[in-house]
Amino acid sequence: MAVPSYFRRANITWRQQVGGSAIEASKIDGHSDLEMTGEYTFVYA
């Protein structure tokens, strides 16, 4: 079963909020480049 996009976005955003790197998130989610990971990341000010 595929993971819905909102769960992927929440997971990637959370990882970066708690100090994980974009590279780590990219590898875990299987993205081929960091640009794709950036599209899934929400930055809160």
C-alpha cells in the first residue's frame, strides 16, 4: 500500500524540525535528489 503524500510531508518536515538533515530524509524516503525532498518539506517560521 502506498503512503499518502500528507503522511510523507509530515514525516519529512518532522525529521528536519528535530534536527535531521535533508539528505537523511531524502535517503529514507527514496528520493533521487534533494529538490524532491524540498517539495515535501514545510518550513514554519
